[in-house]
Amino acid sequence: MITNGLNNNSMERTAMLDQELRTVFTDALGCDVPPGDFARDQVEEWDSLGHVKLILQLEASLGVRVGPEAIPALHTDFATVREFVTTKQAEVSP
């Protein structure tokens, strides 16, 4: 039973993070993003300037620090950005 509770909490956190990230993407890029996981080439506005805006918005909205080495790696797809944010948030959470 406890395992199911933990899984439900984890799933809820993932769903909440997905929604937060979609808002970050929408605000940074100035456009709606496709549902589910999507690649950079599916969003015309996710060009180099859009990516810089996205990085700044991630830092401002979610409080994650994006080091210069991570910036190119995040210019790929939604799932990669979500994984990066999840890892960074886990580093600062007890």
C-alpha cells in the first residue's frame, strides 16, 4: 500500500512538473507547444534565440541553475529538459 502511495505522489509530481514546464515553454517561446513529449524541430519558435529565452525562463520560474555545459544538451526535446529539471530539483530537495 505504501508503495502505491509513493507511486501516486511521484506521478502527481511528474504531472505537475510537466504542466509547469509547458507553461515555461509557452512563456519563453511565445507559442503553444505540442502535447506529450516533443522535439525541438516540432516547435518553430524553439530556435537559438528561443532556447536562450527558455533557459532564462527555466532559471527564473523553476529556480534551477543551468550551467553553460548543459545549455546545448537541452536544445533537443521536452523529455530531456524535464529530466534535467527533475535532477536539479532532486539535488536541492532533502
